[in-house]
Amino acid sequence: MDDWALGLSNAQPRKWPKGGLSRVPYWIYTDRDVYRAEQERIFCGPSWCYVALEAEIPNPGDFIRTYVGDKPVVIVRDGEGGISALLNRCAHRGVEFCQQAHGNVREFMCPYHQWTYDLKGTLLGVPFRRGVKQQGGMPADFRLEEHNLTRLAVARRHGAVFASFSQDLPSLEDYLGPRMLGYFDRVLDGRPLRVLGYMRQRIGANWKLMFENIKDPYHASLLHVFLVTFGLFRADQPSAVEMDESGRHSVLVSMRGEQKPNEGTAEMKSFKVDFKLADPRLLDPVREFSGSATVVMQTLWPNLIVQQQSNTLAMRQLVTRGPRAFDLMWTFFGYADDTPQMIQRRLRQANLMGPSGFVSNDDGEIMEFSQAGIDAFPRDAGVLEMGGRDVRNEDHMVTEAAIRGFYQEYRRVMGL
Amino acid sequence: MLTPGLRDEIEALYADYAEALDDNELERWPEFFVEDCLYKLVPRENWERKLPIALMLCESKGMLRDRVSAVRSTALYAPRTFRHLIGQFRIAAETQERIRVRANYVVLQTLVDDLTRIQNAGKYLDLVVRTPEGLRFQEKICVFDSVLVPNSLIYPV
């Protein structure tokens, strides 16, 4: 239901409710105008959006289709090893020229009028430019170089590719800040990556609910029976919630615990001490990263979740599909030098993740429950008071501070 | 070579399989498999590109049981019912005991207060073996058409 249908359209400017970051108005999840402003200010603004792993396009001419916000883009490697992010829209009549999910080309050609572009998006040729038999053709002052594909800025780090519609933004390293860069480099440490495959799901909920979910350690100890029972992520374990200076990026960090009851598990109805796996090979993690953390879930503004849970690694990319839906695109990876045993371990642990994941399917479902509950009540607001009303790093899980951090930045960027 | 009656036997196996899933008798699901089995639910995109990630990967009957336990006692999801439509069988008996079966499937899903919708569609690439208890799956590879799925695929297909 649209606000418009309720007669609550933007007759008055939207105002954030009283209570600052401890309240989140429901109209930010439903309003089309808010969604459009988000596309403009966040996804097409000075943000680095994750778009690809370099391992997906290892050779010259390799490309993939993807999105920045809801804008279709093509990520392509050129003959000099450079990577371009090109708007998937012909400069002539706006045709989305690239329809293949992935492939290898020498140049891009729009099928409509066969305008051709090189791998950097430069317009190479326009058929009948000089007309046919001295008739028609482009005006004499038509200049090819004024009709290249729109090129996004590109940043690469340790095998990950980011793009931005803005040409005026800090380096990726400065954008992430030292603390978040450290966590990013922990998993993407410069070793060549190996793509293990894809999962994708369309979730009928606003994209921000996905970020809230991964910034919310409070729910993990309650909703996720599987995580809780096997100690993969639980409030009684040593943990941390950390953010960058702005609050827009964050990590949830934890260490695996045991499947035995203690003071902390007493309030977790979902803790099942007797639940046993019939085949324990499913959970046979080995330590592969330095430090004591066994799980680090990193959310990078505005469209990426870097997942390291035990040995299952994935980039989860958000693609917005209007205010009430987004696609979550999972790219699972390991390292080029993984042993066959390690690859098998990653494949088994992937059973926890994605649309059929023992853990992640709970999140997809709960986000749709949230959207369903919120949808008809744009003037109401949700409560974010766990762990206080401010934004600060914590060394425990009983906090919603990272969600407040996200909305601190959101309000700044959106002017709300 | 197709021995007389084999097609009927195979079709009966798949009818029984579909009924177990559609009638919410999920506990019966692992019993369609031999102990040392392989079950995979994998998008066509990964399958054709030889990318090994699967949405569900079960390498033993124990892992099938763990899937059932998760559906029954750990997973959170909106209540739903299913309808499996399985057809277009191509049956190739390698021996009397080992039969390759390819079939198409569509799974319809119905949520509360919602219309019946297509939840998943694809093909089964199966290895059926003859055991003293009857025909069982040694391998069941479900290759589904769109990598993009509607939110959650909680139940096996």
C-alpha cells in the first residue's frame, strides 16, 4: 500500500520523529519519494558500491552484468588489465545493451542500431553516420567522443571491485577508514580468490532492513536457533560491535562457544542443548584467519556485506528493487590455493547460508514479516534502545548501536 | 534398455516422493535415499559454469535428516504448503540395479493469505538404485532454472 493510497502523501515534509536515533520512522521503508532520494543521494552519490570480484572477470574482455542501486552496470576487464564499470545503457536511445549475465567480448554493440563501444565505454562507431547514397546520416558536427557510455569511478582492493557514479569521493581506503579496512583485509588479504558460485534471492522488504539485520547482534542469539545451539554466534560469547568514525560501516565479531548451558543461554528459548547433527561433517570448521574471532560480519555502506562465518566466505551484494523489495546476490568464494578438503568444507558450510541456509533463511523470512507489519503504518516508528540511545563501539552483543550508527549516517546523507 | 514395468516403477517412486513432500511427511524424505547418497539443490547458472556452490548439499542420509531437523525445529519461516508436478521422464537403465532418470519438476508454493505461486522449477538429474527395500535415490541433483529465488527455499524439492 502506498502512502499516496492512504492519503498520506507528501503534503508535509517528512520529519524524523522525536527520540533521535532511538526511533526509526516506518515511512523510510515504504515511501517512493524516499526511495528515489536514496538512489540519488546514496547509491548514485559519493559512495563506493561493491560490484564484482576480479576473479569473476580474469581475462581481457570478460564481463559481468550487475547493479549499483537499481542502475544496471557492466563490469569489464580491458586488454591492459584495467577494469571499467559502465552504465548498461546505450548512449543513443537508452537500450540496456548487455543482456548476458556474463561472457567475453571484444567490444560492446547495442543490438538496436549497432552502435559499438570499446571495453572502456568509448564510442567507436555509428552505422550510417555519413548517410547512405549522400542521404541522411548524422549532422556534420556530430562527435563520437560526446556519446561514450557513462563510466563509473572504479576502486579495486585485494580482488574486490567497487564503483561509484560520483567522480568526487575519497579513496576506497579512506572511505572505509583504518578500522574497517583492517577487517576487510583480514579476509581479502590479497591472495587470489576462487569464485565458488552464486545464490540470489528476492526479498520482499526494504533494503535497509537487510543492513539492520546484519548490524543487529541482539536478534542473532534469539531468532537463529541453529546459530545459538551450535555456539556459532551467541550473546554469552566474547564479541564486539565496531564501527568506523561515521557509523555507516560496521562489524559484528564473535568467537565460537560450546553447546552447553550457562547463565547467558538461560534466556534463550532457542538454545537446544540436546540438538545433535546426524552428520557432524556439516560443522567441522578449521581456523584460517589470525586472531580469535571465528565470525566477522562486515557491513559496508551502502550495498555490501562481507561474510566470514567459520569457513564460509561470501560477498552479499544488495540490489534495490523499489521500496518494498531487494535482491540479495551472494558470491561465495575461497582462495585459489584452497585444498580440495577446504573447498568441500566451504561447500558444506554454505548450507548455513543463502535462501536455504540453516541460519540465513530465518533472516529472509523475518524481513518480510517486518515489511508486512510496517507497510500500512508509515506514521509509526520502531524502537532502537537496546544498549542505550547513542552510537558507540561495544565489546558485547546486547546492543543495537550499529543500527543507530547506520541511521546517523543515513539521516546526514538524506537530510532527514 | 528399458525392462517392461520399469517406467511404471520409476513413475511410482516419483509420485510417492512428491506425495511425501506435498503431504508434509518430511520425515519420510530421507528414506527415499540410500545411506551413502548425494542430494544437491543447485541453480542452473552454477551447474552450467561448473561452480560447485549448492543451496542445499547433503552428502549422506544423515545430512538429509539434519535438513529435516532444521525444517522441523530450528528454522523460522512462514507456514506454507507445496505441490510438486514431476514429469517428462527420461529413463536410462545402466544395469538392472542402476537407473539414470531425468525429469522436469515444478514446485508450487502457497503461503497464508497469498496466491499459489511457482516456488521453484527445474530438472532432476538422478541416479536410482535397486535395493532390497525397493528403488532408492543414490543421487538426486535438482538443477533449478533461475538463480534468483523468491526469498526462501526452506523445504527440499
